Amino acid sequence: MVTDHATLRDMWDERVRTRPGAEFLVVEDPDTGRVERYTYAEAAREVARAANLFHRLGVGKGDRVAVHLCNRAEFVECFLALTSIGAVVVPLNMSFTAPECTHILAECEVGVLVTEPSLAAGDLAGFAPVVVTVGDGPGGYADLKAEQPCRLASRPELRPEDLAEIMYTSGTTSAPKGVMMTHANMVFSGRYVVWELAMTPADRYLTCMAATHVNLQLSALVPVIAAGCALILERRYSARRLWSQVRSHRATLLQAMAMIVRTLLKQPPDPADREHFLREVHYFLPLTKREKEEFETRFATRLLNNYGSTETLVGVITDYPEGPRRWPSIGRPGPGYDVRILAPDGRQAAPGRCGEILVRGEAGVSLMAGYWRDPQATAAVFDADGWLRTNDAGYADADGWIYFADRMGDIIKRAGENVAAAEIEDVLRSHPEVADAAVVGVPDPVRDETVKAVVVPAEGASPGQEAIRDYAVERLACFKVPEIIEFRTSLPRGEYGKVLKKPLIDPINQHGKATQ
């Protein structure tokens, strides 16, 4: 993909100049019913005031500022304001614990923390020299910003390679690491997703993903600016409300994940389900064949599959906007990326053979610049030829389509066989009396690991262990059939619906009664 390596500030300034009266941002609060609307020109004035406020607080080029906010207009203002003056945004995930947040604040040497009123007096207050609260109270962010002029007072020279953000990973497999993103990363991501979704100025992109997450920032907010269209930001996800929000806001694009698709399907069918303007649902993580077909049929829209990570910025492997799609493939490498499958022996895996997914692009442009103050971790994830190790397993077919198998940590080693937990989970979820399922490997002194399935029965159902096992025997190779089956009332999940598997290895867990 060709870029001129402009900065995010350049992209924002151009969009404000060319589409000042176009709608840029809509924020809806489902609790109050309040809807805020901003054109590009209106948002630019607020961004300039916020930038001037940060400048007055002593924030300069390269300084790190932590933003600990939920989905609200002020997050967008802070994000664009800080990058406009050359500062570095450090978003704090709202689900991070106080120790995780304080570690990040210390490691980044944050000088200013922007946070919610309910959090300002809590565990984080003493870990930043300046704390600014966003809310309705006097003396906070709104009052301080209102005192500032609406034209940018400081415009330091910015270069594409300048750092724009440090985004910490969720730490599901290791301690959170700070992913460094440059202005060139921002510009590349915006233009990439414009290509991926064939975005135009007429689009209206609705999302309820967390503002602090890479999916919202680099696959929605920045692409919206690149396309000059509108972002519809929901304060939080509600399965009961989402489809009516899609209709009322006349959304043409929707950002989703597997959990959203599944919970929408559990809502009572409505004759108006097919009455909308959506042309594409940009979704992440795998679905079963039944779920995909049921969703596309019921809601009369397409699902665009893609795969990526914080380190890869966007969906590096993706369905293309035009041409064939080959579900359950996660697509093909997008512009600016190469992908290979690395076999356990270190060679290129043959078609159909599973291995680790490796991605190559340009560090600091189409891939992260590295991990903040952690050269060892950076060297561990990039090899000498620039290939980034994803720690995810997959395979390619003879035509170059890529298929996701599982997280490398979710590959179960059983008596010399590699077993993908995701394959077993798909089979178990297809059982009519199963609402959800997760599969883990538990230590086995003879066969390395034993396959364990944790099953959540459908409402009103009570399938027995033998029924589940018999169902699996009919559909899976013998070495993939779970030997241990537990029933629980729910599965532990993280913020974005990912199952937390470590608690499932032990037979007793706070998330429900376990039987074996």
C-alpha cells in the first residue's frame, strides 16, 4: 500500500479543511438517551482547545499522557489533541487493574493522567503529577478546556517516524507490553482500512468497541478520518439495543466480534431485522458455520472476516472488499503485508499443514515500531528477516487462503498429535443442547496432555457427559475427543469476549459448578 508517510495531524487538518460541515462524530449514551453530534469543524475547535490545555499543563513533544476514559467524545478529543502537539497517547484499558495501571504509568513516566471522576480519587491519583478529570463537576477538563482558544497555539514539527501512541496489550498470555505506534502507523492504518472496507465519505461507521482498544482506534476512528465519513460511537454494547441503533443512525458499517454476533442471534427475531443500511460487518475472531449463515440470513448483511493483533495494527489477513471469499478462511494478506506459515522444523509449511502464522511488513509503518523500553521482547517477536511471530497457529491452502487454527497456547499436545482446541469447540457448540464450550489441555504423565472440555448447557437443557462424548466421537478423530467433560453455568471471559482458559484447567472455579 502506498502512503506519503504524512502524520496523523496532517490527515486530520486536511479532513477538517475539505469537509468542515460534514458529520464526524456521534456519541450516544443509552442510559440518558443523550446524543452528541460534531461536524469536522466543530470537533476541530474542541481538539484545538484540548491541545492548548495540554500545552498549558506543560505537555510537550514526546511527553506521555495517559488517557483513562470510557467511550465518550472527550477520548477522541484527547487522542487527536495530543497527537497534534507531538505528545504520546498512553490509553489505559478500563478493565486493567490498579496494579496494571500503576505499572504502566510508572514505566511510561506519565506526566498527566486524564481520567473519569469516579477514578480520580482512587488508586491511580498519586501516580501522575497532574490529574485531570472528565465529567460534569466544576474545575475539571471541560472548564479548563473552555478557557483555551479554539486555534492550535503550538504546532511542533512532526515526522512520520515520531511516536504517537504506546498501547499496552491485554496480557492474556504474558505481562502487558507497550506497543509503540508512530504517526506513519496511524496513517497507514487509516488508509488500509479505507481500502479493506471500500469506505467513502458517505459511510457511517458504528462501533461499541472500547475507545482504548486498537480495534476502535486503528480500524474505525482513524479510517473514518481518512475517508472523511462519520463515526457513531456507542458508550457500551447492548445486544437488546444494538440493531435499533444500527437502524436509527443509518449505519452502513458495523464493527463487531464473535461475541456480538452470538448475542445478537439470541435476541428475539424482529420483522425489522433486515431493514437497515448496513453493507458490511467488520468482525474479528471465529464463528461456527451455523452462526455465520444464520446471522447473514437473518440480518441480510455480509460478514467481512479479518485477523490481526495490536502488534500488526489492523487485519493483516482479511477478506477483500471485492471478489470471492472462502469462509472459514480468514482471508489473504492485505496490501503492505506478507504472510507465511512456519512449520515446527523452521521451514515453510506445506499447504494444509499447520504452523505458526508469521507476518512481514515495515516496522513503524505497517507493523508496530517495537515494544516500549523492552528491546529483548522486541527482538524475540521479530526475526532477523523482519518476520513478526504472532504466536498463533494456522495453515494455508494451495491457493494461498489462510485459515486460523488456534492460539499457539491453545494447541494441545496429545501423544504426538497437535490438537486445535478451536476445532473441538466448534463441534461442541454445534450440539443443540450446548450454549457455549471451551477446550483446554490438562497435564497427563503418559500422553503429555489430555483434552478437557468445559460445556455450558443451553437454557433448560441438561446434556449428559456420555451424550456430549458420543456427539464428539461421530465428528472428530479419536485423539481429539475430550476425555474430561465438565459442566459450568458460564465461562470466564475478558473484556472482548475471549475465554480466559487458565481458570478452566482446574476443576473448581468461581464461574459455576464444575462436575467431572
